[in-house]
Amino acid sequence: MRLRALVLAAGLGSRLRPLTDAIPKPLLPVAGIPVLQYTLERLVAVGCEAAAINLHHHGTRVRHHFGASFAGMPLVYSQEPELLGTLGALYPLGRFFSAADLVLLINGDSLCRWPLDLLIRRHRAALPLATLLFTSRADPAAFGGGVGVDAAGRVLSMRPGDPERGAVARRLVFAGAHVLSRELVHDIQGAAGSRPAQPAPSVPPSDIVRDLYAPMLAAGADGVLAGLVTSQRWHDLGTPRRYLTAVLDWLRGTRHTSWISPRAELGAGAAVRGAIVEAGVRIGPGARVERSLLLPGARLAEGSAVRDSIVSYGAEVAAGASVQGRIVVAQPDGSAAESPLAGAPG
């Protein structure tokens, strides 16, 4: 079986600003490792022979970070001058996917220990056109109401209000990983045959849920979409609050209560509890960090306290200052600006 993948990494990261002003969301660190790298590691583990990564926002930074291959798996980059959407991203890669028996399509900005082996096994057993991964950990109400599935795990509707063929047993959050059959990928490429390789800006991007899965279900064919439910930790890194929630929850999946980069500096009497401290961080004497994320180059001066917050790249918390529920960002003049840590946990 020849397995290839497309990792979606072209998003603007708008809701994560200002964290994504200078860095693309897939390169945001989680305990010293870019979030995209966790996905590439799982692809290597299931024997993916090559992976494509679509790029747009700060795309050259992703390309320079990972280069031409990852752990022996060749990488191909698809730079999108205009965003093509989750379905449109497949169009320029017809030649890349032409030899694949199965195609994995994965969101590059979601954090998960992807159970790709189980997802592929489920797909090969059910033989649908596509098999979707769902998470049992996320609340469907926070993600548009969730996908409706029946008792056998077959997908009946992509959103509440869509026509449903059968009884919905439960609603689940789509986790952003799917296996596409060779037949479906060829159909997508055939439908794209009349499109230009790089659509004009006036051509709207295409979305795989709205423009492919929903019409497939509406057409009434039985068993075209299957699903697999995972209880693995999964997070959509859509907002600063969700990013903080994700990295702290990721830590709970290990034996550590905190993670401190060996390239961080802690002053005498500094205390770190339930937090992640990335490379290049300097924590002054007597400073305290709890349930927070300190990004590379952040600085905490003597006696400062940071709780439930993110201190961004190169930002400094002043001596004796207390920060709670905030995001601290460095300004061009060397000062720091604070704002509420936006976005509900999810």
C-alpha cells in the first residue's frame, strides 16, 4: 500500500495574533517542538512514503525549518499565492498523489498524538470513500454542533441542520484528519481538470466539508463516509487561550508537571509550577510561573509573577509585576504590551 499525505499548513492564524504576526501557527512550539513536527512524526511512524505541506502565511519559514525531508520522509511544498481552502489545496498536487493508494489529509495546526494506524485500519475495513477522525474529548457545542454519526460510526450529516439519512446516535467534533481513497482523490483531480493550477483571487477557495462531504451525503449514497473516534488528547490551536490550554494539557499526558528547556535560565529562588518554559527564556531571582507558557526569549524580571498567561517572544515582565490571565507581547520600542488572553478553552 502506497501512502502519501497532505498536511494543511497555509492558514493565516488570524485568531492567534499577535503570536502569529511573525511566525506561522504550525511552527508554534509545544515543549520545544513545533506543533507541525508532531504530525510529521506520526506520518513517518505509519510508513508514509512522502508528505506534501501547503504554505501561505510565512511559508518560507516552514520550508526553511524542515527542509527537503523529515526523518527520511521526502517533503514537497505547495506554496499558495492565494489561499485555496482545505479542498482546493489538493488541486495543485495531482501528480504527487497519482501513485498513492491512500491519501492522508491532516490539519497541520492541530495538536494530537494522531492514531493514524487505527484510522487507516478502519478505512481499509469499511472501504468508504473517506474515513474521518473524531475526538471524544471536545464539546461539539464549541465547534459548530459537531458531525452526526449513527451507531455503526457512519457519518450522516456534517453539521446540525443538514439532511440526515438515518438516526444520529451522537454528535462528535471532527479532529482534522481523514483518509481519502484513491478513487475519491482521482475524482477530485478530475473535477479540478478545468480549473487553473493557481486560481485567480476572484475564485473562492473550496472547503472539503462544504464542497465535497456535504454534497456526497446529500446525494444519498450509503456508507460514503466512515469515522473513527479517538480519546487521544486533541486540540485546535485557534486562539491564544486554546493554545495555552493545549500545551498544558499536552504536559499532563507525560510524567512531568512542568517542562523547562535546558536552554532556559532560572535565577535563584525562581519557581515554575505546571508551566512550559521554552528555549532562551530568562526567569529572574524569586520570580514565579504557574499554569503559563513562556515562549522563546521571554524574560521575567526579579520577583515578578505570571499565572494563567502567555509571555510571547522576547517580551519582558517588569520586576515585581504580577500578570494573570494575560498575553504579554514585545513592542518595537522594547516595551511590553498586555491584553486579555482571548478565546474560550476548547
